[in-house]
Amino acid sequence: MSSTNFAIRMITVDCEDPARLAAFWSQATGCPVAADYGDFVMVGSVPALGFQRVSDVTPGKNRIHFDGGGEDREALVRRLRDLGATEHETRNVPGLTWTTMTDPEGNYFCVGNPEG
């Protein structure tokens, strides 16, 4: 990698309750909470996930979202729902099925898996 390439080391999400969201994403990813500074909490995933308290969370749909998945999309969706996520809809195109969800603060993410 060139020294002028931009390497993503952390994705930070503005939120109202950093500890709550970090706990959700820690459980969802199986990665530990790596640091808790009160108004900023990090999950030790790669890249790291940061949750930063802000006084005015942007309303509406987030412009960037996480895409993830696993071997059994339906079981994963159920597990994430049990952790506090909200399931919205399942879509598919040839070769891919995904479910749109939101985390406990309403941030969208997708759970998908290739077919076949």
C-alpha cells in the first residue's frame, strides 16, 4: 500500500447513547468493546467501530450503512432482532438476498448472503 492511500481504520457513528450502541454492535459482531471514554465508545472490530455522542443526531436515513452477513441469513436476522434490531424488508436480485434492518438508534444496515 502506498503511503498516500487512504486506509479506513475506524467507522464512527454519531449517536445519542454510545454505550448502548457499542454493546449492540459488540454482541452483533462478536468483537469486544475495546475502549469506553463515556462520550465515545469503540468496538474492536476491523475496521474498528466508534460510537460518538452528539447533541444533535442527524434525522432521517443514514447516508452510509453497514453491509454484513453470515452463512444463515435468516438465523442471523432473528439473532439481531433479539439483540434489539428492527427488521424492515427482505429483497433479492439474482444471486443475492438481503434484509434491511435498523440498530437500536435507527441506523440502517443490511444482512445478506450470496445464493448458491
